[in-house]
Amino acid sequence: MSEIGSVCREVVSRLDGAIACGVVDLVTGSLLGAHDRDGVMKDGLFATATTDLLGGANLARVLELGRGDATSAGPAQTLALEIRIATGTRDRYAKIFKQGEAVIVLEAERRVNVGMVWAQLKASVSRLESLVP
Amino acid sequence: MSRRVLMVDDEEALVWATARQMAKARPDLAFEGLTSPGEALDRIRQSPPDLLITDVRMPGMSGLELLLEARTLAPRLPVIVITAYGTAELRAQIRSRASVEYLEKPFSFPSLFAAVDRALETTMGFAGSVVLPMLPDLIQMYALSRVTGALRITRGATLGGIWFDGGQISHATCGDLKGAQAVYQLLRWEGGNFRLEPGATAPERSVSESWQELLIEGCRLLDESRQGQEPETAADAFEAGPVSEPGSPDLDPEGIPVWLRLRPLITEFAPRALVVAARPGTGASRILMGDGDPALWGRALGGLVDRAIAFTGEAPHGVFECTWANVGIAVFWSAPARIALAVVDSADGHIGVSRFRSFVTRWWLASEQELSGPATGGER
């Protein structure tokens, strides 16, 4: 298992209710490593959909509009963004790092402790910074 | 549409008995019995039936006079003449006319039904139903087929008619309108029922334009009126958006759109927030609170929701929430309801958006069993 995969496994093992964790390169759209109990991140579509959502122009546009700066077209990925997406059954947490070039995504059951999730992701990012090319 | 049989006989008991027997033996036919030939003529003038059954001797107007009048209005109308006073001369007179059956009283109901079947077969052609997206298609079809007859069109309580004479339109009515204006008005209708009465001739000539001219001008006017109705802004488009069906996720139990309900609550939770409602995929958007460009927000939110749905594996509902610095953005979406609601709080992003998200999550997604348990974890 890659070192990135090991970091992901640690995140999942330390969080009660965590299902999968993966790191995606938002520049190339590739999955750099993952630990997955449910197969949700093994699919090639996961990395593609993640890049499309978090690395694409659409999110940048929404952030710029939200910042009240609709005229500037600067990439919003440079921001250290924390994103949570809740659906009916599960939540996904994403933390963008490396100046917007990579993201760590955690999929968890809704019962997971949200504060613990962010604490774990922040801790893992400091280790991943040096591992992501 | 059922085929209509109109019977007129001054013997009320016979009309009543025929109606009962007809309903049992030929339930697919729409039977109407009248005792007055004058009333029957009015009914035929209004809308010719598929078959007329008439007695000969009646007060005010004889059956033969009625037949002549009816044939003027609907030349191919099949008729069954019934009489208790049959003579060789009468039989000859009746048989000289096309599509007229003759029955002597007293007659058996099976013999009447057999006569009805024969009479209707003469005008049967191909029967069925067709749904056409546009009335011009139907007009063009009849015109090119060089039809003579009346195309009766109804929409709700409004009646319309277009009379064809060898394929050319000779007369048209639509409510109180007549002539070309009636055709143009009919072309604006986006739905209704139609029925062709083959052979019916126009009571007057009110149209001088060719059918091609009428269609071109009618479609031009239709385009103009549609352009006039087109929403000019994203906000108008939002208001003009699809009307939600009862039970739709964007309606509360009282049928009020959730986004409308939420406005006062947003004011309470995040008084300085920018709140945008959008219909993903349409560009339609509306600023509910604060200042913003609805068109820009409509496009941006639509794209974001599409990607969020793909990212979550086609989740029908969801909340996209992100925070940085002191700004928080939460986007709630409902794919079935085709609606997205964005709250941007730059004054106290974390708290305002979190409180609002908790509230909406409970309300909007409460129907999902998975969310019926206690709230998860602590807030950031």
C-alpha cells in the first residue's frame, strides 16, 4: 500500500462511522491513494467527479460570487477550502490542500462526529503535503 | 371519442326505451334522444352526430324535412328513418337518398341495432385517436388530403371549428371570433380535443386566405406572442418555473414553496446573508435576500449542483457546504424538485450557515428515514 493509502487507512480507522478515505490530484484528476471499506472510491468515476466538482470552474465561480467579487476570475482553489456534502444517507467531507492541487475526501455515515472528522483531516493534511507530488 | 347517435321521435316512451336498450347493446355509442325535431336540428347545427335516427310524422317538422335540413349541414350524415305509416311512395323516396336506412314500426331492437351498425359502417373509415403536438400539423394534414368537412375543436368550454372545402379553409370560428382571426386564435391553443365531421359544409364563407397563408401568419403571430411571454430575466424565469406537484419536496405540507417559507427564517438566522434560489439546468434564479446578479448565480449554482449530484452518486437531495475565512456558503439542492437554494453569509459564515443548514436539513430532508434520528456530531 502506498504511503498516501496508509494515511487514508489511519483516518478511517480512527473515526467511528468512517467508510472510505481517498486523496485525489485535482490537476490530473487521478486517485493518488485510498482506503475503502465499501468500494465507493475504487471506481475511476470517483476521482473524475471529485475533480469536476472541486477542481473545476463552477465551484470557483460560486465562491467568487459568494465573496462578492464576481468580476475577478482568479482560481478559488488556492483557498484552503473545507467542504461538507450531506445526502440522505452519508456525508462526504473534503479538505483541499497543496494550494488547491489536491484534496482528501472522507465518506462517513451520518452518525460520525463532525468535529472529529475535521480534526483528523487537518492532521492528515500536514502529513500528505509532503507525500503528494 | 364515442360516436354520437341522435334519435328524434315524438313518442317519448320509444325514445326512452331505445336509450336504455342502446346503452346495454351498444355501450360504446353516445346516444341522445329528443322528442322535438326543431331541437334536434339545433343540436345538429351545433355539432352533427355520426348517425341520425328520425321518425317521419312529428309535430312542427316532418322527419323528411329534418333529413333535408340535416343533410344541408352535414351532407354525409347517415340517417335511419322509422315510421308506423310506411307506404311504397315513402320507401321509394327514402331509398333514393344515399346512406338512409328505413325501418317500420314496430321494430325489434336487434333490427334497429343492425341498422345502426350498417349505417355507421358506411362512415367508419379508419377510426382511432391521435395526439398531435401542434394544431398546424392537423390542419396541414386535412388540407393536403383535400378534405371536405368540419374540424371541431374544443378546449374546456370553448368551441372552435375549421371548415374545409376540398382542402381549402372556407370558414372558421373560435368562441365569438370568426374567419382568419378565429384560425389564429385556434393556433394559440396548446391542447384540446378535435373531431372531423366528414362532408360537413360551412354555414357561411368567412375565410378568403389560402390554408398556407393562414398557417404562416398564424405561426408568425404565435411566435410573437410566445416571445412576448418569454421571461426576460433569470428572476422572471424562476417565477415562471415549473409548478410543483402536490407532495413535491420543494413544497411544505400546506403546498407553499419551501424557499418562500424559508425567507423569514433566513432573516432570523443570517440577517446579512445573500440568499439565492435557482432552478438547476434552466439558468433561472432569484435573489431572495441581499444583492446579487440572478443570471450569474443561476448559471453557477446549476453547474455546481449538477457536479455535486455526480459526486455523491446521484443523491436526489443534498447540502453542499463550504467555509473559508469568515465566509460560509451552503447550497441545498433537491433534484426531484429541480430547485437549489444558496445561502452566503460573509458576516458570520460559520454560525449563520450552520444554523440554517441544520434547520433546512431537518425540514427539507425529514421525509428520509435516515435523517429521522438525532442530529449528528457537533458543529464546527
